[in-house]
Amino acid sequence: MAMPSLINTSLFALEKSVRASVVLGLVGAGGIGAELATAMEMFRFDQAATIILLVFLLVLSVEKLSSHARVALLKKRR
């Protein structure tokens, strides 16, 4: 019974880390956000949009993977 929660929590931690790296990078700590900030400062809005889109897709993918894994594990337990 603990496995679905473990998987969900692990994937949520990954998602949270990605979002945190973007925010921290925007304030000067490096990471994905630093690339985004640099692209925006250099008026490379095509690169900035690509970075934002990729982060969004990564978060969405982790959410879908988490949901799918949880449903599969719950069905397997029945």
C-alpha cells in the first residue's frame, strides 16, 4: 500500500526541484533559471519561450507519469 504514495512523493519531489531551480536561477543562483534570465536579458525571446515550454512539459510529464504509475499500482494491488 505504501508504494503508490512513495512513487507519487518521489515524482513530486522531482517536479518541485525543477520548479525551484527555475526560480532560484532567476534570482541569481544558477541552473535552468539562469539560462532563462540570460535569454530574456539578451532579448532572445525565442530561447526564453523554448525554456519555459520545456520546463512546462517536464512538469506536465512528471505529473502524468505519477498519475499513471499510481493507477497501475493500485490496479495491481486489487
